[in-house]
Amino acid sequence: MATDSYKYKPMEELSNVDAFEIPSLKHVISALKIEKEQLHPVMRDLVLILERQGPLTRDDLVKIIGKPRTTIYEQLMDLITHDLAKKYSHPTNSRGRPLVFFKLAEGIR
């Protein structure tokens, strides 16, 4: 799962990269029926991070991306609505709510 040392900086790494060069982003853009310029930067980061790091919690994604929880959650829900991502729970060994993870849907990678 996620660690405290987040080395991946999607915005910095990909500032000069055409989104259509990356298969997972090409798939998302096509599924959403939008132009590549319309792809929200947070959604782009979410797809790339989940593709590279696997399932993560919303808190993990907030730490990595550095944007507000609500912005990240809205973009996650948009991905889920279009069957591009999945949300699932993982029970903890203690009381309280289970951890909720997000991952890309099968076939997105």
C-alpha cells in the first residue's frame, strides 16, 4: 500500500507529455467522450497514480496529489460512475469503519 515517502510527482513528470501517449489516459478520455484538453488535471493524476501504485485510500491520494479531499473525491466518483475505477472496503482488525480503497477498473491499464 502507500508509504509516507511519495516519490511520484505526476504533474511535474508529465507536464510536457501528450495524454494520448499514455494508454490508460487515452482509455479514460475516450470513455468520458471528452477532448484531451478537457481532462481534469486531478483526474489525470488519479489515473496515473492508481495505475502505478495500485489501490489507495482517499487519504493516501490527498497526500500524494496535494489537493482538497472533496476535489479528489469528486473526480474519483466521476471515474466510478463511468466504470473506470472501483471502490472497495477492507476490514480492519479494530473497531470503527473499514478502510475504503480505490483502484482502476480492470482493462484500464
